[in-house]
Amino acid sequence: MRNLIIILTGALVFMTSCSSSKRKNYILLIDNSKTISEATLNKYIGIAQQTILPNMGRYDRLTIQFIDECSMTQSERIFTIDLAAMDFTNKADGLNNAEDSTKARIKRFLTDSIQTLLRTTTLTKREERKNCGNYTDIINALNEATPLLTHEKSYTNTKDEILNNAQGKDNFTYENCIIIFSDMVNENREKTFDFTQFGKYNEEKINAKLDELHKLNKIPDLSGCKILIYGATSTMEAGTYANKQIENCKIFWQNFFHESGAELKGYAYDSRKEITDYMTASN
């Protein structure tokens, strides 16, 4: 009996010592409509370069797609990087500084090489898609981004976690995060979801738009996904209704993401702090 207690106690301690890391799968959706000026686009790219890339974790992924008129018919991954698929270790590193050396190499790689590549690739792809810039089809862009979501993890139960630990393998899960760079004023070719008039809407009309999306099966499953919005503002056409347009668009998107199962972590014209806080919370 005494030996059984010792074995069970040891097993319990071993089980509770199992740790799981959270890897991040970042999906950046960048507004590519003609109404986005070069200055605004450069601001979006700058946030990706200077805020997002430097704060990526050792095993994180990042993919960029555009929001434009062709979001549904010609969606494409214009840029992607998977740090988990890369080896930044060096056998020459001593045991005491191996981790710090690996982190330093990753940071140099992201800042010295990837920052420039991200900018040039995004600008090149914008030029290639210049005929797609008539509308800001955020709704379809989000629906087309769902294949980029991942629910990958290295274990399915406690036994797997214990075995991974025993074999020196990492226990990990992926968390999805969509960062949207846009004024959040949706426009589609059919004008059925044209938010340029949202400043004149009441709550009933906003909810009616959500009901339409339900009927069209256009509210994607974003369960567990974290959402951050950068650039939310009004359109020039809004005029005296600008503030109301901003308010109503926010109400719509809050309800949209709630119904999709996602968690809205930040929604602002300048959400750099929210992006940084989210990215560094568990890195």
C-alpha cells in the first residue's frame, strides 16, 4: 500500500509538472482599396515591421492577405513566415547562453531581413492587384481567411503531454490572432453591405445587416480567435455623420465578432499598445 501511494504521488507530481506553451498564428488583413493612401498603407506596413515582427515568439507564424474587391475571388497569401519551421540554434552555443543566443538570432533575422522583405512584397502585390481596389470587402476577406486558422497542438490528452515531457518534446497549442488594418467601413461590389451610410443607421438597421449575413451564412467560425483592429475611422463622405459612422461600425463589428466566437482585444484608430500588450503577454 505504501509503495502504491509513493507511485501515485510521483505520477501526480510528474503530471502537474507538464507545461504547455502557446504558439501564435498571426493573420494580418491589410486594406488594399484605392481609398487607402500611400501614407496610410506605409503606416500599416510600418506597424507590421516595427511592432508585430519584433514581438513574434520563437515558434509563431505570420501570414498577410489583402482586403479588397477581389477578397473572395482572388484571395492570396501575399506574405508568410513560419518561425517553427526554422532552426536558429547553434551547436557552438554553450548551455548557459544557448537560449539567449537563439533569441538574438531570431530578432536579427526578423529585423535585418524580414522587415524589408515584408515591405517590398506588400508594395509589389498591391501594384499587381491595382484592379482590385474599388471596394473594401472586409466581410468576404474574413471568410476567405478562415483556411489560415489552425487548431494544431502537440497533444490530445494528459497521457500525450506526459509522454512528450518524458521524450523531451515540447507541449504546445496554437492560438489564432487576426489583426485588421482598415478603417472598418465595409463596401462590396453589390452594395448590399455598404457601410458608408452607417452614420445614418439606428441599432435596428445594424442588427438587420447581421441577420442578412446569418441568412447568407457569411459569419465565419472564428472560435477562440483573438481580433485586433488598427485604423478604425470614418470615411470622407460621412461628413457631419462621421462620429456616428465610427460608432455604428464599431457596434456592428463587436456583434459580428461576438457571433463568430472570436474575442475582440482592441479596436481603435491607433491600437499599437493593444497589439504590443497582446503579443508580449505570453512571450
